[in-house]
Amino acid sequence: MSVLSGKKILLGISGGIAAYKTATLVRLFIKAGAHVQVIMTPASKDFITPLTLSTLSKNPVYSSFYDQDEDNEKWNNHVELGLWADLMVIAPATANTLSKMANGTCDNLLLATYLSAKCPVYFAPAMDLDMYIHPSTIASFKKLEQFGNTMIPAESGELASGLSGEGRMSEPENIVAFLEADLESRLPLKGKKILITAGPTYEAIDPVRFIGNHSSGKMGFDIAQSAANLGASVILVSGPSHLKIENNLVKVIRVVSAQEMYDACHQYFADVDVAIAAAAVADYKPKIIALQKIKKTADDFTIELEKTKDILASLGEIKKNQFLIGFALETENEIENAKLKIQKKNLDLIVLNSLQDKGAGFGKPTNKITFIDKNFEVQPMELKSKEAVADDILNKVIAHFL
Ligand code: CTP
């Protein structure tokens, strides 16, 4: 999945011949899963029509402060457009537009939107080679980079003038690749490895029966998805769950029993920066697994159980620099019990679920949690979707690495 997926991209087009390539650029953004809105300078409409770009972006195209239809005049709010965007890309960026951007001129909608945008701004220059190397153009580039804008350098090749050299707008495919690489490098968990456990475990009684629980795995899978979106490499060790995750950054290891989950976690733990135990691991398992299906004979039947290994506690025992997060599901004396678990399992943070809170627990799309850190600082959170809770947990991880 592209890092551009779900991103809101504001594409600003200024008046150069390379504007015709923005049809392809919009198509590639949409293909990557982005939402696109286009702003054109009046001059750019000589090179490509708003209708083309509106059709491809599936949105109206803006080019002036007012839109006039038969009866109404509608003001195009440049502040709103700037606030909508996750990133703004100005391509092609002509020498004229770049110079105005560098000097705060805002005599068209694109420039006014640029000035009010709070998101990261990228610009892809396109001009003839002598203009590209002119000291005033180079001064514009420098100034814009000092403002925190990012230049997508022009490429070398044949130019519209017939000359050959630097100044051709970067090809649409290369602009997309540039943006993806740049955005990925800025992700807050880039380079971090995270081990996550999820789902229930099944403890076999005989070849057809087991002891299990109602955990769906959703919380752990949501944490894995969110961690990957933030750039982390994830090892997701999951007990039996129908959930799937397809992401290059997530390696899913399917296990069945607590012992298998324990083995998988210990295989990877030494190599990770963070471990998050969201699995509902069975606390007990049958002492003996019958080799054949148990037949019903007596009226009463007893299965002798023994404790499973506590995976989280075993990780707490051997942890070095890993940031270790556990979950606690409590029904009484919640805070006190959770604090004891922090100490007993040598955790850095615990995510407490209280079954007394409506909306928390197994099989629900929402969760209501309280964070307690190793200094016993307690932070209750609102009832949220499990996706939003996953983001909150990963914000704690990000804060740890700051
Ligand atoms: N956990 C684990 N291995 C186990 C049992 C639990 O890794 N065998 C982890 C869970 O993934 C969770 C945390 O320990 O992150 C807390 O689990 P919980 O069931 O709430 O607590 P327990 O330690 O099992 O204690 P109790 O059941 O007595 O409350």
C-alpha cells in the first residue's frame, strides 16, 4: 500500500507546457489511493483544461477567488483549501510562480492558498534551462527551502524551446516516487521493529476440542495496522482469528496454543524495539491432551488443568531496552491490580480495560482504556473505536522515542 493512500493532496498547477503532464500525475495520485483537489493559475488553463483535471480528480477544479454560475457567485475559500490538505504539490512550478511564492505575493488563488497552507509543500520546477540556472530562480529555490518547502528537482532532457538541459519537470512517476520516499522517511516509527501479540489461544483437550475464549484479535490487528502506517516493521503473532492484514511491513505468524505463541515471541523479542501484548492468552491448559477423541461415558467429567507460561512476564524478565506494553482486563480494584501487574511483569506501560466500562471488551468495535505507566501515572481515555485506541497506544510509543 502506498504511503499516499488516504492522503489529501492539493495540486497547484502553474502555467508551463509541463502542465499537460498533470493529467497523468492526478491519475497516479488517485491510483495510489489519495484524494485530490486541483487549483490552477489562470495561465495554466492554456495548457490543460479544468474539465480534464476535474474528471480525473473527481472534484471541482478551482482557479479564481470567485466561481460564477448562472445565478450565484461563490467564493473559493483559500484558507479552507489549505487546511483540507495533508500535502500541497505545486507542479509544474514556473519561475514566475516560484518567485511570487518566495516573496509572499498572492495575486491568484493558488498563491493565496500556498500562503495559508499549514501542510508540507513540495514544488516541481519546470522552465527553460537558462531560467532554471538564473541567480534569481536559484534564490527563489533557496528561500522556499528555508521556508521548509521541499523541491522536487527538475530533470535533464529536451525542453519545449528545443534546447536540451536541466529544467524539465520531473516525470509524474518520479514525482510520485519522490513524494512516497520523502513521506516514508518522515514517518515517526520508521526503522523501529514492533512485536505484537493478538487474538485468543486454543488449548487442546483432545484432537477435536479445545479451551478458548471470545477474543477476535481486532485490537492487536488494529495496533499492527496503525504501527505499519507509522512506518514500523511489525511482527504480529496471532492466535486463531479470522482477521487478515496485507501490508509489506507486517509479518503475520499464526499460532494456536499459548506455548506456540510463547515460542514465536521469544524467537523475535531480542531483535525488536517495542513489544505489545494484546493477546488474550489462556491462563490454563489441560495437563494431558488425549490422543483420541474423548468418548462420553461417565456423567461427570473433570479435566485437570495446569498454568500456561506467562508470555508477557517472561519477556519482562529478559527485556533490555525494549519498551514493553501489556494489557490488563479487570473487573474489580482495576487500578491497583493493574499497578501490581506492571511490577510483576516489569512493564513500561499497561493498557487497562475495565469490564465495568460500557463499550470495552471482547468482540466490540470500541474500547475504553486507561493508561498507567511504570511511574504509576494514570491517564483515563475516552470511549473510542479500536482503531483510535490503537493510534493512542502508538502515540505513547512515539513519545517514548522522542
Ligand atoms: N499474558 C501473556 N501470557 C499469558 C497470560 C497473559 O502474555 N499466559 C498477557 C496478556 O497478553 C496481557 C497481560 O498479560 O497483555 C495481562 O493479562 P491478564 O489476563 O489481564 O492478566 P494475568 O496476568 O493473566 O492475570 P489474572 O488473569 O490473574 O488477572
